[in-house]
Amino acid sequence: MKTVTFNNSDVAKRGVLALLGKSVDAEGFIVDNESKMRVVTPRGEEVLLSDFAGVRKGSEVFITSDLPSLLDQVDYIRG
């Protein structure tokens, strides 16, 4: 499993999403290229490109840049 880091630019985010088979809809939400369904966080929230912070390693769990999402990620890492 590889770890990819990227800067906070829309170009970098779109590049990472393209590798995952995702894109951004007209309203700025991340969508699956095949189903066209919006991706959601573990809390069931749709993810805007502007809030996208990453994807949990080995999964399709999307992480946003808000504090609750980041704290959930810390809890996951600590296991």
C-alpha cells in the first residue's frame, strides 16, 4: 500500500480523486465516476472538493478538513 501526500490545491485534489475513480460534480461535490453518486464521510456527509483532506489508507473512507473528521482519523490511527 502506498501513501500519497498532496498539497491543498484543487488541481492536486482532482488528480488524487482521478486515481481513485472519482471526480467533482457541477456543485463541487466529489462523485464516483461510475455510479455518479456523491461520496460521503463516515458520518454520512457529502464531501465538497474544498473540504477534501484525503482518503483513509486501504479504503474509500473520505476525510474532510473539519475538526471532527480529523479527530476521528486520529482515533482510527491510534486503534
